[in-house]
Amino acid sequence: MKKALLKGVQGTLCRQTSEGVRMYEYTHIPLGEEVTALAGSYWKTEEGWLLYNDKKVLYFLGSTSTICCCAGDCPGFEYIMVPGYIKAWQYRKNEEGLLVSAIEPIQRQEEKREIRKILQEKYRVSQVEFW
């Protein structure tokens, strides 16, 4: 696994529409590329999208290393992260040459519950987080 320390991986606010909707940029990290964080590291194992109410929802599966904290070490785990609705797919490259997509975070709790259920049933991963 290659180690990398990348800035802005989780998302950067890029604009707010006249309707008040915040748009974020999502950087597509290569699968398996380790990202070092303060208490451990994580990497993506799969990236995809699902169609929900005629909108494409971006998600990725990831794994973590053992996480170190003041209360002791926690074993690594698998998770699913849902950045949100895809507004512009891989529309540019950043300074590191990585592809970037424009994302609208999912705001409504009911939509989050339904999307979480779909992903949990598909992948059998209990932890599904949203931006």
C-alpha cells in the first residue's frame, strides 16, 4: 500500500448557489492509496454511485488501520462514506493531478436513512457516514 498525505481529500466548499445549496469538491483518491491521519490511516477499497430518486449518489467503501487514541487502540474497521449527490462528475484535476467532482451534500434525514439502508444491505457494513 502506498502512503500519501493529501490535502482536501474530504471536501472543500467550492460555491453556494443562489438557493443557498452548498456545493463541495470531492477529490477521487486512487483505490488502495493510504491516507495518513492523526490517529491512524485509511484507504478506499471501492468507489461507486447509486441512483436514488433520479439522482446519482456518490459513495465509497474504506478501511482503517488500528486507530490510536488516549483511551487505547481500536481495531481497524470498514465503513462507507457518502459525500452526496453528484453535480459534475470528474470535471477537473487538482494540483496533484487527481480528478475532482462537484458534490451536493444530502441534507434530508429521510433520504439519508433510505440511502444508508440500501448501502448496508448491499455491502453488509454497519457504519455509513454522510458529509
